Amino acid sequence: MLEVWGRKTSSNVQAVMWCIGELGLPYRRHDIGHRFGGTDTDAFGALNPNRTVPVLQDGTDPPLWETGAILRYLANRYGSGEFWPEEPIARTDVDRWAEWAKINVALAFTAPVFWRVVRTPEAERDPKAIRDAIMRLEKTLRIADARLAEQAFLVGDDFTLADIQFGHVLFRYFDVDIDRADMPGLAGYYERLCARPAFREHVMVSYEELRL
């Protein structure tokens, strides 16, 4: 049984939970962080000295933290086939796009765009900073858009770990009140993700409690 610590409205927790859902693994999730508190306790500090979510523990194995590391652990231990190939070059191809998505997409969206639009009171928002952040983000998203005009998923025609690291921010990107560039490849890809039960359950989650 997997145990996960982290609130369902955390985008990083959503990535881990989506992966667990895609792999069909049994789990128990503990609400912690934000309005639930709990990250300042000694018990949680023993799980993760950084006191951030998510944290995952698989049975009696040591607890794991850092989203990317958790996703790779799950893929290494429970993934197979095209999701996480055994052949080194094919696996590295999936891994590099997962890393690209984390560094160039997730980090460029969450604080620069989502926090400025949703987690900042309207009177304190900086429209120019938001527009500039969206332009920088969409310059990167056009790389994916071009690929997704030719193939079903980020690495090819099969769903892989890279799609979890990339796709978990797209629900919020397409849902928040911003002007978005027309990227049909990306839009079609998002529709395909929305058809996946695990994506709908773990990623398409209301973030109203985060709004300021």
C-alpha cells in the first residue's frame, strides 16, 4: 500500500496521484499542507526535512520526497512498456521530456502565472507581469504544440511518464482567466488527457480554496 502525504489541490501532489492512478496502484492519501496544516509537526519533519508535499512511502521503505524523484520511482518500480521503456535510449527520451516539462513548463506556469492570477488579490495583480509571464510560457509551449500536431503524446504516440510531468499543469492553464494563444496541437492533446479517468480524478480538481 502506498501512502501519500499532501493535499489534493497541490499541483505536485496531483502529478504523483495521477501517476498512481494511471498505474492502478492502491494508495492512502493524507490531507496535509495549506489549510490542513501539519507540515510543521515533528512527525512530518521526520518524513521530509524540507516540510513540503508530496511525500510518498511504499510499505516499509524509506519515505521519498521531490515530485520528479517520486515519479521516477513509481515508473521504475511499477511502470512498463512505452510508459517507461527498458531500453536506455528510449527511456532517456521520456526522461528528458519529463525534465523539460518540469523546468520549462511547470515552473514557468505555477508561480509566474497561476499564483499571480489566482493566489494574488485582484487589486494587487500586476497585469504586465502576468502578460510577460504568459508570453514566456507560451514560447515554450509552442515547442510542444508543434510536436503534438504530429503525434498523440509528448514523446510519441504512446502515453508516457513525460505526459504526467507536462500535462498536470494544463488543467489550470486552460481553466484560469487568461488570454491564451491559439495552439491547436496543444488543445487537442489536452482533450485527450481529459478523456483519461485518472487525469479527471486527480488533476481536474477545483482550486477555489487557493483563490485570493
